[in-house]
Amino acid sequence: MKQYAKTIKFLSVFLVIYFISLITIKAGAIDSPEHRIPGIEEAGCTFDEFLIPTDVQVVGIGEATHGNREFQQVKLWVLQKMVDNGTCHSIAFEMSPGEAAGYNDAIHQADGDLAELLGRTNYPIYDTEEMTQLLEWMREYNLTHSAEESLVFYGVDMQGEEKELAYLDAFCHEYPELFTEEELMQIAELGEAVADPQVNFDATPYRDFLAGMQQKLMTVGEGTAARAGYGDQRFRIAAEIAGTIVQWIDAPSFEEDPNGYGQYRDDCMAANLKYYYETEVDRGYPQILITAHNGHSMKGNAQGYGDYTMGNKINELFAGSYYSIGTEFYNSCVNIHTAGTYDEEYVREDHFYCSSDPLAYQAKFFEGGIYCLDFAQITDTDSIVFRLLHTPGFTGCAGEGYNAYTDFYRSYRSKMVVADHYDAMIYFYETTPIRAMHY
């Protein structure tokens, strides 16, 4: 009994120490480089001073988390800066092309409740006031410019087949004279089967039909009034939606090969962006903005996101003409989906993280708790800033799907050489959680 009591006492003491240490680490009191780096004011700049190159074809803006307001706000800031330069008139999201097409149609119309539209999303991370503000700004711009000059909202993800088919069905019914009854029937049939959660449906027999629809949508109605101006662009987007459904059909099984699936997904997102970029060039805009999680938008490889990220594939497809901007926090209260909760049991909760990134801590010394580093401007190899950018260190990188291991392994951070993955970084000292409007 004595030995049993000693064991219980030891375990109790161990657990108390463990949980105190865990709380201390999360609060940033341990492993926390809280000091001012000499020369940081000269190395860093405000967002207004930050210059985004106009001679690159693609600019990426990443999110250190999907669940912070600031990382959604910065998408709008970057888009506004690029539109002001006149070389970019579009933004592409890590989102289903079908869902994005619905938002794109909405920002080209004077009426319609954008917040209500976002409430229909399958992804609560987009059901936010910050996303509403971005769409409202794009709509206001479009209402005072021609269709050819309008801002466009794209989606590049090959996930979201239900939204894809619903949009494709509705789009084709807008032009019934261009499609046969059999084509319309097959799209509706496939959409109903995919939307039914009780049906384990094999869409493979529809692959060739959808590939044919993609080709038809790219060529049908040329020279007609329906394809003039923005109408022409809608047909191009619809064609890409049919193509992304084919990508979904061709995807490896996530359950059987999650790494292969992740790699395939990033490859598809990069290829879809290239298609949209070519559409933008035809409109006269040689630059496009892509936004996704840091783990997708960064260059090189990233643990948990495949051997080569979407950003690396973009860099290859565009022959190095890709400028990757990351975002980073020091302290964060982030709103994350609780892993394993779905449908009616869907749960999101706030969690507190500290990245322990000494460069992110420096945002404390800048107005508003935010500053930028353009890595090409950090040329003094003897400076502390240069060394921190070019040696392995931790950065915040929290994904969706919180579980008990997230805190235990501090998996909301990634260890990397930051300069190998990004061209610039926007640092926040503190970030606050998103709030879904309808979930």
C-alpha cells in the first residue's frame, strides 16, 4: 500500500508540474525571447511603407492561422495596395471554385446581401465580418468601373465538389439553348448524388462527360452577346469549375494516402491559379494575388503539407516569378475547429498560443503592433535580423482541427529557415480570433 501511495503521490506531483509548465509555455513565459533587437526599426517598415514588387506575376499572402481576424484583414490591405498599382485586379482563395464563383457574381451586382451569402459557406472561416468587408470593397469598386476593369474573385481548391456541381447546374440553366437536355440532366443527376451524404457514390463514370463539358464551356457561344465583357469571363470560370470536378474525381484517396492527396491538392491549386492568371493577362492585368494558409502559400516544402507546397509549384509554373508574403504572430488567441466535430456537432473554440518567434515579438515596438520585413532589403549578414531569417527557428503555423496533441507537441509552430520559404513577412505582436456570423 505504501508503494502504491508513493506512486499516486509521484504521479500527482508530476501532473501538477506538467500542467503548470504547459500553461507557462502557452503564456510565453518560457522559451520567450522578449527583448528588443538592435536595429529592428531600420530593418522593418510599416505596412504603408511596404513595397510589393510589380514585376512579378504572382503575389502570395499566407495565413499563419485560418482563425485570426488580422490575417483576414491583411488580404484586403494587400489587394488594395496591388490594385492601386494598377497591375492586379483579382484575388484567388484557397476555396472551392464553385463557391468563389457565387461570390464573384455577387460583387458584380448592385444588390444582394453579401453577409447572408457568406453564411451559406461550408467553411465557417469565411463566414466573418472581415470577409464581408473584402467583398463589399470589391463590389463598391466594380460598381464604378467597367466590366473589363472589374475586380474578380477566384477559387483554386479542388475540394468542394458539391458547390461546384450546384454552380455548374445553375449556370448551364441560364443558357439552356447552348446545352442539350442530356447534358443538363447528367449535371443535375451527379449533383444530387454527391449532395446525398447517405450515398457512397462513384463519380468516375462521369469523368469523360465533365472533361467534355470543360472543353465546351471554353468555346461555346463565342462572339455572342452572352460572352461579351463579364459574360465571357463567367464562361471561362464555369469551364474551370468543370475541370476542378475532374480533378476531384482523379484525386488519390485521402484515407489511403493522405500525403499523396495533399501533394495532389497543392499541385491542382497551382495549376488552377495558372489558368486564372492567363485569363487575367487576356484582360490586361499581368499580376494575380493568391491567398492560402502559410503551409500552402510558402515556397519549398513544409512538414504536414507535402514534399512540395502549392507555393513551390507556383514558383515552378511561373519560372520564379512568385513573391511569397507570410504572416506571423507572437501571441495569438485563435479560433479553431475542434477535430472530429462535424455537421450538427460542429464546434469551434478559442486557443491561446505563443510562437516564441523573436522577430514577431519586435512588432510590440511598432505602432499598432504590426510591421513588415522585406527580406531582400536585409543585406547586412552580420546583423541579428539577417541571422534570424537565415537560421532555423520557430514560426506560428496553426492548422484547422484542434486536438489534445496540439498543445502537448506545440504543433501550432513549424521550425524552418524563414528566408528559404518567404520573400517577406508581416508580423503581428498579438492577433485576435475570428467570429463566424452564422455558425
